[in-house]
Amino acid sequence: GVVATTFCHPASGICKLQRHRDAHIARRRIADESCGNTALAKRAMLLRTTARLGRRVAEQTHAWKRFSTPAAAPDLPPPTSLSKAQALSSSRIVLDFVRLGVSGRRLDALAAAPEAPVADRWVQAMQVLVGAQAHTAAAFGYEASEKGIISYRHHLGLAAQSAGPEALEELKSLDKEVWEEVLLRGFALSPKPMAPEAAREFAGKVAAAAAGDLGDALAADLAAAKGDAQKASGAVMRALAAVQTELAPTIGYDGADGYVQLQVALMEHLADPAVAHATQAATHALCARAGITPPTSPPQ
């Protein structure tokens, strides 16, 4: 703006003072206007920079969505076999799930609730392990279902048979580590191995007991479950657990801890034809009493 000046005699001291004051006011106004212009310029620059950043973020977000959203994959047929490399890889993944993943945390939760019946806790531990196997099997193209898991296990067994001595030993070692982790994390126990002869003898005793006199309580439980497949399956599991628990002390597996260690020890021998046949015979006998069809083996 224009600064109004006061006219006075040039020699007057008052006039000089007034001129100095007018000059100071003018300089301050100029400075204020300059600061205002600078602030406006800075604000405009900030708005331009923000707009540029917004455009970049939008472009990056669009690119991320475009590349991270896969196109619908075509339906692929399930695998018909596993290679040696796939068998080893999938076995390592299952171990990692149990040792390092959420499966291990679920086993820890089982160990924190020891008041539950041991047979129920063992079933829950098996559910955790089956979950880890299901996730692994799905990653290799199998259905994430009971059918897919059975097929995966079958192919894993075939791959182990043809993998060669070195790979077979590694697969056995990985399987052993999985069961050790289940025992340690879920039950705070270490394995208690069983000799092959003892496993065959024990499996035979269980099969004979399942086909013989089970006692009134177990027989009634199985009979009452007829007509309901889910209840019948549970009754069969309880009956098998009861028979095994009754016979376990005869081979040195006592109490709740012995029952769990016995299950793991038997797992090691399920590939033995005598153990597999006797275990299947026991299951079939109990399923017949409960009025349900026994589980089938995977196709050869």
C-alpha cells in the first residue's frame, strides 16, 4: 500500500523523525508482504508435492493389486504319485508346521489341560497333526479332505519304498521327529520304542479282544451308537482305546503316559504286515458291532 507522509519544514527535527518512522513502517509492510508471498509459495509447493505422492501411491497400489491378485487357476487333477524330492519336501514341511507353526501352539494348549481324559487328548493331538498334513497335502495338489490326506499318505509311503536307502532313512528320521514333537509338546513325554516282535504280539492281542468279550459297558456303548455314523465312530475309538489301555501294562506301558507312548510306538510298526493286518482286524470287528462300515485302505 502507499505510505502517507507528513509534510513539514526540512530543517525540522520532528520532520526527520517522521521520515524515519515512515520509512520503517514501509520496510515492515514490504517484509510482511514478502513473508506472506513466501508462505503462499511454500503451501503451493507442499500441495503439489502431496498430489505427486498421492498419484505415485495410487499407481503403486494399482500395480500391487494387479500382480498380487492371481487369475483363477484352472482345475488340476490330483496327483497320482509323489517324487522322492516331493516326499522329502512335504515331510519337512509337516515337521516345520508342528515344530514352528500354529500346530505346535495347539499341542502346547493340550499340554496345558492335563485334566482331560488321555484318550481324548490323544485324539485332539491327532487332529492337530492331520491338520498340518492337510495343509501340506493341499500345497502339493491334493484335496484338503480326508480323501486327499489318505491319498497323500499312500503316495508318501510308495515314494518312501522307491526312494533309495539314503532318502528312506531321511524320511524315517523326519517322521520320528514329528512324533517326538507331538509327544513333547502335547504331553511332555519322550518316546518309548517297542520291538517289532512285541508290536506284532500286542496287535494280535488287541484284535482277539476286539472280536471277543468286550464287557457289558463297551458292548452297550457300541450297540447304542448304531444308526448314527458319527456316534458310532466315536464309540469305536473309545472301545479300541479301552482295549489297548487294558492290555498295555502287559508290555510295560502303564497309565495315561504309557497309553500315549504306546500309540506312538505302534505308529512306527504300522508298515509291518502283521501289525497292519491285526490292527485292521480289530477295527473291523469293532465297526461291525457299532453297525458302521470300516474305513477303507487307499487304492493300490
